[in-house]
Amino acid sequence: MATNQTRKMDPPYAGRFVFTVDGLTIGSFIEVSGLSVQIETEEVVEGGNNGFTHKLPKAMKWPNLVLKRGITDSDALFEWFAKCSGEGLDSAGSKLERRHGSVQLLDSQGKTIRRWNFTDAFPVKWSGPKLAATGRDLATEELEVCHCGFKPAS
């Protein structure tokens, strides 16, 4: 007697992902947060209706992406940050170049399982590692990026 037993796909392991900006791989990170969106609402009270209030959709709100990783020998992340502030911004005539990018979730073989494309992004915060001779923590850096929303993968 033959039985057709198909195994359901396990949810993807969320521990391998890559961050790219305009096709340049900024790096692999140990943590990414901010992959969310919220639609703000406006409540409208209707006279004589005490059972509920109408909720109308307003603007979409996208939180900043926050990426954390161990220190690497690549300067791509810091170079992007430097172009968006201080002398880098001054040399561009104070014109901020917004970029497009993606966060890609990878499977164990390095194949992309899911991609979140974001638009009009620029870095707003970089934090380096806490250095202490008595510490045994992993030296990490953190990048915070604002953007104007996610777009479907193409």
C-alpha cells in the first residue's frame, strides 16, 4: 500500500542574511530589526452611533532598519555613512544621495529565500563596538538606516 507522505517545509532559519545597497554588498549581519510597516488610522465619531467609531486609513509608517554585525575588515558600511554626512555631504554640494537596497534571507546553501527591497535610504546612525580589556563580548557595530518603504522583489 503506497502512501503519499509529503513533508511540510520547515520555516526558514533566520540566522543568515545579507544587506546590499545599490548592488554593493555591505555585509552579513547578526541581527536586523525594523522589517515592518504600520498604517496609521484616524478615528471618526459618527453622531448618534455609540456602538463604534469609524477608523480610516492614513499614511504608512516605516521604522528605521537597524543592522548589527561583528566588526569586519570591510569599509563599505562606513564609507556609505561618510558620504551622507560631514565632509562627504559637503563635497556633494549638500545633496543627499538616497539609495535603494535589500535585506536578503538566505538558506543553508546561501540561496535567497526572501528579499525585502527598500527605497530612498540613507544611514542615520552608526555605533562602533564597546571596547573593554576585561570584556569577552563580540566586537559589534550597528547601523541604522531610514528609508521610504519596501517594494516587491523583482
